[in-house]
Amino acid sequence: MNNSSVEDLKYIVETKKKVLIVSHYSPDGDAIGSSFGLANFLESINVEAHVYNKDQVPDYLNFLSTKNFHTSLKTIPKDIDLFFALDFNDFERAGDEMVSFVEKEVINLGIPVVVIDHHQNNKIKYGSFLIDTEAASTGVLIYRLISKFGKSIDENVATCLLTTIITDTSSFKNSNSNFESLKVSADLMDLGADLSQINDNIFKLGNIAKLKLRTKIHSTLLFEEKLKVAICYAKRSFYEETGTSKEDSEGISNGLIFYNDAEIGIFIREVQDDKWKISTRTNNYIDLSVFANLFGGGGHKNASGFTFDGKLPELIKQIIKNLEK
């Protein structure tokens, strides 16, 4: 896999009329911000843009919007002429229905695919690529692309893209906060990005129900001093008992690594009986993409994830065993 030049990708976009932009399920600030930012920019240059995600936009990101957002394949136009895959490195991360759609409605029909991502271990083999694991967010790469058009970038687009950087760097606390992320952020604010709106929505504490949920989650803390890993989990009953949702536990793993003794933060969330979703965070302590790959997952060096089928004690046992390697 070789990256295409930004100029080549610009040419591909300029020759298209109707595009579909897809990001990973359980979308975060980078997935939504990069998708909506790209879509809104394309609309401003008269390219019809549709965004698909199998899940709804999380409540804390509802301040971002775009013209054509789909959570069902049935509403996607049949005559798209370009497919964007943003912020994921495997079509399975967009859901089983999208995997089938890509095979039948995109690849088989010869519709060009553009993959823009900053995760490691890319598993997508078809298309043109803009992948940079050093980029702080996929939104940074979107900014690289749309800057080449020489067209105005409005406040809406700028706010979407700044959201990707603020969320993926935890407001410049994470080690992926590099020169480019700061430079692009300054450029976006100069274009009118609303930082106060982003902070009000991303970092607001929420209601007491959220506090009750997080109290339950933090009460499960397991700290392995030798490995410098802090592990917390949430059972489905935690959400039922507190009247909360999975969005109310966003950022748990990232918060764990801000304590002095912890270098790795791991949050385990029950999805179904004996089925768990695991999020991991670190700041250059180990390469978490390698760790997540041991479980069939992926991500990038400082933030990765995977799913696990089995009992919770066995999952924790395997996490510790694999970290020891």
C-alpha cells in the first residue's frame, strides 16, 4: 500500500458529483468531526455529500451537523461515484452491512475508494490512500486535503475539524499532540472554529446520573503496579441502575492515564452476555496497536481497542498475560 499524493486525491474529488463518506461504528469526535467536516466542505464546492454511520451521533457531539446523514443503507443514493472511508483501517469497523455494501455496490461496480486514516495496520487493500500514523487525528488529514482546493473553509467546517483534534489529543494532553496539530488548530481558529462551543460540549461533566455511573465504574478499579496498568469495567446493569448510556462512560480509559502511577488505562464495557468491548489508552508506554492485534483488534500506538467473547475474569487474565509479553 502506497499513499497517494494530496494533489492526486484532490483531482479524484474534483471529477465527482456525489460522494459517500463512511466512518466507524460507535463514532467518536474524530469519526464524526472528520466526516461532517469533509461533507460540509464538499457541499460548499457543489459536490453532493452523504455521510453514513450505523450508529447515531453521540449526544456530546450533537452540536456538529451535516446536510445528509444516514444510519440506514436503505436511504443511501444509488448513484454515488466516490466512496470515502474515514478513521478506520478495516471495513468491518463500519459494520457487517457496510462490508457487504462495499463489496457489492462499490468494488464490484468499480467506484473509486479513498481511505483517509491515522491508525496502524491498515487492512483495506482497495483504493487510494492517505494514511499517516503520525497525524494527531483523521481530521488533520482532511484539512491537508481540503486546503489544496484553494476554496474558503467556513466556520462550520473549521469547528468540525478542530473537534477531531481536541478529542483525539484530549485537549493537547496526549503525546500525539505535535507541531502539526497545534498549527492546524491555530489555522482553524483563525477560520472561525468555535473552541468554546467544543469545550462546552466535549468536556462538560453532565448530570448526577453520569457521576453515579462513573462512581460505579471507578469502584471496579484493578491496578497492576508492575505493569502500570489501571483497569475498570462496566456491566450493563451499571447503565440500567443509573439511567445512563454508553456515551456517559466515554473517556474512562483516557482518564485513567492522568494519574501518576498509571501508564496504561483500560476500560471494559459489557455489550451482551459474555461479550465485551475494550478501549485502551497510553502515552508512549507501549504500542497499543500491537497489544490490540493479539485480540484481533486494532487502532494506533496510543489508543486501540478490541472485542472479547468470554467471561470477565478470563478477559482480565488474558489482558494481564499479554501485557506481560
